[in-house]
Amino acid sequence: MVEVVTTVLDDGELRRILVVMAHPDDVDFGAAGTVAGWTDRGIEVVYLMVTDGDAGGFDDGVTRAEMAALRRDEQRAAAKCVGVSDVRWLGYPDGRVEATLDLRRDITREIRRVRPDRVVMPSPERNYERIHPSHPDHRAVGSAALDAVYPDARNPYAFPELLADEGLEAWTAREVWLSGGPAVNHYVDITERFDRKLNALRAHASQTAHMGDGLPTMLRGWLSANAAAGGLPEGRLAEAFQVVNTA
């Protein structure tokens, strides 16, 4: 692991990590290799998918309801590839996510339930050099999730119904990892876990099957560039994040 910031929590301090993403497959494109490393070290990782991904896919013969069910199954299968068994869903409409108070409350609820030390989410900022991570749903989820981490989840007076009606006490997540944004300050070497990342992405057959042998080539290109930017030796592969101290 290459660290270019000094505030990253040591994995040995962590018990649980919550990953909040907009669509099935988002976590696997951005962070599956890193997640595999965490679960290998005995850290519990929970996935929270804001949508079912019903606006994805390439087959007009599949209804949107069928696509949603398919993508849920694909995400569960992908999660198993990297050691994650707890996958949760909020059911927001794919392609129409906004950073509303309702979404902030729903993410806050899961933060208080899971009580994570670290939360992974999409960057709320647009990346003009690589536009694909800046899907509007990604940015909306990143904005709402960051607001849920700070200040909502830790503030007992934010969404008081979560405590009064559900018994969910305030919780402070100490660190956020942003994926896909324009600023990067942390690189994770996933070379030995590349095959697990690839298998996780192949589990999303409705989204990746058309890529065939081009998928590993594309991934190696991205991950090699990340590794070079992070100062890793030639031949290494890395995922990239912006780490934010939220303690």
C-alpha cells in the first residue's frame, strides 16, 4: 500500500467499513481490489446501493423491473468475490438520484446501524479528465453520503426520529474515502487481488459481458496509470482515492 497522506487510519484500528454507491458495479469498478484486502484482514465491509441499476444494460427485451432484480443478484455475486456478504439497498430510481434530505436521512440511518470507522463513497465533484465516474447519480450520492457522515450521523439532533422511533444513536465515522474524483491523495496496491476485482466485474454480466477480453485490458490500463501516479514500481496495479479525515 502506498500512502501519500499521513492521516489514513491504520486498518488494524478498523472494525467495520460502509461502502455507499449509486449503482450495482460502482464499487467493483472503483474499489473491489481494496475491499478484498480489507476483508482478507478481517474487517467487516457492508455495501449500501442507493439504486437497483434498473436504467442500465443493453437488452431492450428486459423490463426495468427484471433488470433491477438481475442487477441485485449480480451485485450479491460480485460482493462474494471480494468477501462481502452484507449488501443493502435503498431502491431510489436509477438516473434520477438527487442529494435530498430524504437520501441524507436514509444514508444516515445505515451509518448509525452499521457504525463504521470508514465510509467509502463516490466523489461529489465532477472529474473533467475522466467523465465517466462523474455520472449525476454518483455525484448526488457522494454529496448526500458526505453530508450524512458530517454532520448528520454524528449529530443526535439531526433526524431525531431515527433515535426516537428506531433507537439509532449518533455515530461518528472517522474517515471517508472518495472514489472517482479529480483529487487523489491515496493509492492502494491491488496487484495480487486483480483477479478478484476482475471476477467481481464479470459477475455484472449485464453490464460487462459485451466487453469480452477488453475488460481486463481496460482495467490494467487504468490501474497501471494509478500505480505510476502513486509511485509504485512498474507492473503494479493500484486503485486511487481521496482520503478525508472526518473524525
